[in-house]
Amino acid sequence: MAAPVRRSGLQQDVINLYRACFRAARQKPIANRSHFYTFIRQQFRQHTLKRNDFATIEYMLRKGRKQLETYSSPSIQDVHV
């Protein structure tokens, strides 16, 4: 059995945000969930950052958390990609 992967705190923060986004998308109407899934993937793949660019990663995490808070609102029913 392989040893568990060791991740830095920032790496774990990014993974946790990614998972939280998908959990929030599961609260949306079934017909629109695929739009949210596509949107989430695009947002995370949009930027190619170096692993040691800590300031930018932290900025993107803050921005992502704000977006998550906005899109988690029950009034937001769909996103257009």
C-alpha cells in the first residue's frame, strides 16, 4: 500500500475549496448542476500558478472563497459558461 500523499497547507486549502465548491453546486437545481460543475473546473484551471507563488495563491484562495459565498446563495440558480 502506498504512503499517503503529504501536502502543504496551501495545497490542502485549495483542495478543500475545490471540494466545497462542488458541495455547494449539489444544492442547485439538478438541471443546472452541470453548468456549475463546468464553471468550477474552468475557474480552477484558468490560472497556471507556480507552487511557490504563495502571495498569488493566497489571493486566489480569498477570491475563490468570496465567489463560493456568492454562488452558494439560494438566489443564484444558474451560471452561464
